[in-house]
Amino acid sequence: MRKFLIYADEAWTQSHIYSENRYHCFFGGFFATSKEFKQFEKKLNLLHKQHKQSKEIKWGNISKENLNFYNDIIILVNDFLCENEFSKYRQFFMDKHHEYQGLQSSVLDSQFKMYYQFLKHSFGFQFIPYQNVEIVFFLDTHSSQQHKEKLKEFSINFPRILNRNDIKVEIKFIDSKRSKILQVCDLLMGAAGYYGNAIYERKVNGKRRMTKHQKLKRDFGKTTYNMLRNIDAKFRNTKAFNWFETTGTDGTKANHFHHKLRIWKFIPNDSVKNPIWLNKNLSKGKTLIKINTP
């Protein structure tokens, strides 16, 4: 039986905190074999020691003092995705331009519903070209035992839903502080949310210009974007990469699995386009400057 692992995490999901952000509710995950992940984590641990870092890898921890360390992480991510046969990366997010009109849920319930969609669809498991496959998800542990149990129940029904009874799915919850791979997921999604929402353009403490820290994070976000764009170009032979639009299938549905890198802008059913989130209504920092009524 072939066995694959997935490390996945979320970021920018707390809508009551990040209400100004057009792009939100990010989920990101790596897919690979156990052997490939072990080598990746080994290299991350070695890099951590070489740079004498004591803090965990985290978007919020980037600073002038450790920038070289974080740039080296991006190089490792690039190598991990480019040099391994089975390694893949998936990013899921939502766009407030598409406003959900259905039944409203609590922030926590909504977050787990999005997790469900991400795990169910982002990796294209129904197109795995092997029989008798085991897939183990490693997710960051969560305070809600109820929602963790729901996800585990989902994993039991997962093969039936996909009409792939030869696939066995298991979900495990681990502390991200003990997993540098989960920490790298946080880093990539932090970069996506910061860069895509142009947070570097937002004035800090009334200052007229961008702060040095904002410039640093902007540049790191661009470095991350360029890394993903180059990988997409290399493996899809196309320049049509957009960090904030769904990646095309190139005419083949099975590419939901086969593509090395995929972006998915999730648009729920019962959604309508909200014109106030068009770029013409947003400031340089992607915040609303006026409200148009349809």
C-alpha cells in the first residue's frame, strides 16, 4: 500500500480581526511521501541550527535580524517541491468580492467547514493513479474537541464520498510548535495574505511612508510569490500564474492531483458578487475607501 502524508494549516481566518482584508481564510498544505518529508524536516532543522534561531518559523517572527534565515527557508521550499517526485503544494483562500448569502455560522464553524472543503477537494484524491493508497493528514491541534471529532468522522466517509474505497484516510492533530513543516505552511500563507492584501501600503501610527518593517515583509512576500510563480512555470510550462485566482486544469481534470502547485479561490454556492470589493473601491492598502450600492 502506498502511503502519502499531508501537512496543512490555516491563516487569516479570524474575520472579526482581519475584517479589512479582501483575501482571507487561507489554508495551505504540502503533500509528499514520508521519506520526502523526513528529508525536508531534516534540512529545516539543520538550517535552524546554522542560523542559531530559537523561535519557531512564523510569518509574524520575520525581522531584519533573521531575514537571511527566512530567505533560505524559501530556497528549501523551492528545492523540496522541485526535486521530489511526489511533493506538491496547495493553497486555498476566499475573496470578499464573492459574498456568501447562505446560512451564517460562527467563526469557528465556518473555519472548520472551510477545512473540510480544502481537505476534500484541493489535492484531487479521486485522480490518484494508484490503487490501495493510505493518506495521513497532519493538522495543527485545535481547542475545539467537537470540531476535531467531526473532521475525523469526515475522514472515515472520505473514500465513499470520492468513490475511491481503495483509499484509506486518517487525520492526526499535532502541535505546530513541534513541526517545522506546519510552521512553513504558516509562513507561506502569511506571505500570501500580507502581499495580496497590500498590507505594506497601510499607514502605521500616522506615518506618511511605508516603514522599514513593511518594506521587509513586502519584499519577502514578493520573493515567495516569485518562487511559486517559477515553480508553476517550470512544471506547467506557462506564465499564467496568479496567486489569487484558481489555477486552471490545462484541460485535464486529473491535474487537480498531478499539478505540482495549485491555487484555489473558493467561491461557496449561494454567493453573489459584492461590487464594493472591486479594486476601484479600494485604497493602495486594499481597504475600502468608498461604498457603492448596486
